[in-house]
Amino acid sequence: MTCREFSDIIDSYLSGELLVETNHSVIRHLEQCRDCREILAVRRAIRERLSSAVRNTEESIIDSSFAARLRSDLRSKAVGPRFGPFAWQLFLTGAACVIMITLGSVLLLSDYGPMLTGVSVNLPEPAMTNPVTPDTMTKIVPAVLEEAAEDAIDDHFKCALFHDLPERPISLEAASITVDPVNEGFDKVVSEAIVAHLGKSAKVIAAHHCLINGRHFAHVVLLVNEKLVSILLTKVGDVGQQNDAALCTKKNEVAAACFGSNGYGIFVVSETEGESVNVAKWIGPAIRSHVSKRRSNV
Ligand SMILES: [Zn+2]
Ligand SMILES: [Zn+2]
């Protein structure tokens, strides 16, 4: 089995859908291929994160309305000892309902059946805010940035995760001569800004210039708490007023935060929206100054 063949069936492998013989060739390949082992670990982490995110969201939605009702029932009916027999009965019936509803919603994602062991019946406060509509979604992002963000996410998967680009990446130094001077030192600026905020929990594992869907990116790949984060810079043309870092788009279980600077778009792609936006905010000032310096040298 080749690395390419493995990357085509990685999802079926993780879902346990492969024939026994194919499974054996996968295992044989993984035993001797470190790259694919790393890709597999990242892919598995993404899937686990997704399933727990879905489960938490479903639970919170069910719990907050249900918990409010349950609490008022308990308050009005359970007079006497704090946890009298009747209150307990009511509570256990309620807890069973939460488990069953949650079970149903998790089973819909047939892939994630084994995750059921983590089902919790903790009842959050009724005042809890809705987790589905973060305020970052309401910010207006220029269309040129949104378009480029789609390519940035493609690049995060095809370049950083699967090393599956039609053209090999080149060094930032080479790209600064042949493509755009803004490439030079981009990795240094990113890594200094990141280390200042995250210290040892983040490290740069790759930095290069790559081409995807006809778009040139200066690309730095970070490992932050064992997860891959891509930081990408590309020319987008006029972005109007320089905008603050905000969530740009979400696709395939990852979120891209972005901001514009002097005709360039900068994108941070990670598994979670909050992390993407935070990293984009941290690197913002250093990258803005880098872009304006490198451009003024042209
Ligand atoms: Zn391989
Ligand atoms: Zn790349």
C-alpha cells in the first residue's frame, strides 16, 4: 500500500469499514510509515473532537430547557426532606430521559457509537447562553477574504494534513524572489508572535510557499497542543478598511479566522473557532507591520 492509497481510505479505516485484508495492508503500511501514522493521529483527533462537540451541543440544548422544567417541578413538588423519595424518583426519571434523548442524537452519527461512554447527566444552570450562535459570526467579512478563506482551508487539508498538492511547496526565501517579497521572514514573524503568547505549547513544524487552486500562499504550519494549525497569507486585492480578526468561514470541521492588511489576507485555520480567532488576534499586529515593511521595500 502506498501513502496515497492510504490517504484515500483513511476515513473508512477509522470507521472500521474496511475488509479484513485491506485492514491488514493498512496496518502493515502504518508499521513502516511514520508520515501516515502522524496523519492518522491527527485525523482521529479531529473526528473525536467533532463528535464530542456535537454531543456537548446537543446535551446543552436539551438540558437547558429540560433542566429548567425539572428544577421547577422539584421545587414545587418536593417539599420536606431535600432529597425525599419522590424527588429522587422524579430526578432519576428525568436523568433517564436526558440519557435517552442524547443517546438518540449520538446514534444518528453512526460513526461515533463508541463515544457513548462519556454521556453525562450534569444539569447546567438554566441561564446558560445558547452555544450555537457565537457573536463572531455576526461580523461582516469582505467577500474577497471569504473566497480566499475557502482556498486556505483546502490548503490546510491538502498541504498541512495530507501533503497532497499538485505542485511541491518551495521555500519562503525562494518565493520571496520568484513570487512576492512578502514571503521572506513570514515564518519568523509568526513564530515570534505565537511563542510570545503560547510559549512551549506551540511549535512551528513547517514553513513554505505553496500553490493551491491557482492561489499563492505563504504557509506556516504549527502544532498547538498536539493539533495542527495553519497560518496562511495571500494577496487578495482591496479589502477596504483593515478589518479586525474575525471568523471568516467554517468547512469540513475546521474554522478559518481572517483579517486583511494592505491588500493581503491572513488566515488562521484550526479545529476550533475560538482558537482560530485568538491566534489571528495575537499575530495580527506583527503581521501587519511585516506586510507594510515588505511591501514598502518593493
Ligand atoms: Zn505512508
Ligand atoms: Zn502549504
